[in-house]
Amino acid sequence: MKALLPLLTAILVVGCSSPKDSVDERIDTSIKLCHSDSTKAFSYTGDGLRVMCHNGSSYVIRGDVTVDNIVEMDRVYCSSTGIRDFQSSDDGEILLSCNDGSNYVL
């Protein structure tokens, strides 16, 4: 019986650690991009991630771009005023429109 105790403990530890839940990822993405805990639309499609915010902002994220990259682009290019439209392509091209009216092709 004492020999089973370490095995059961190991099983419990492994069983309790799980990958990030998709709901948690959706909420985290919503907070970072939409500045809210919900989105109007959120979907993974064959060509990437699509996010639409209640404030009208929309994102089409493809390629190696991460949500944290987008947050940084908002800070650098939009002075943290917010992104109105964002589109990235598989080959790395980015179209960025800020809420202040400025537009960028990166």
C-alpha cells in the first residue's frame, strides 16, 4: 500500500495540470484586444484567428503575429489609442488602422 502512495500522488499532480483552457484564452485575448472580457465574435478559421470587438474594432490574425505583438503595435503606432482594424497575412504583411485615423502597412 505504501508503494502506491507515490504513484497516486504523481497521477493527481499530472491530472491537475492541464493546458490553457480555450475559454481562458478567449477571455485573455478579449481583454488585451477589446479592453473588455467579451468579444462580439471570436473564431479560429482555416486562415487564422478572427476577433470582432463590441466597440467596432476587428482583427484578422495570421502568420507568426501574437496578441502581445498587437498590443505592442497599438502602443508604438497608435499611441495606445486603440486599433480600429488589424489584418496580418501569412507572409508577414500587416495592415493597421488606429482609432485616431492613422493607417500603416508594415
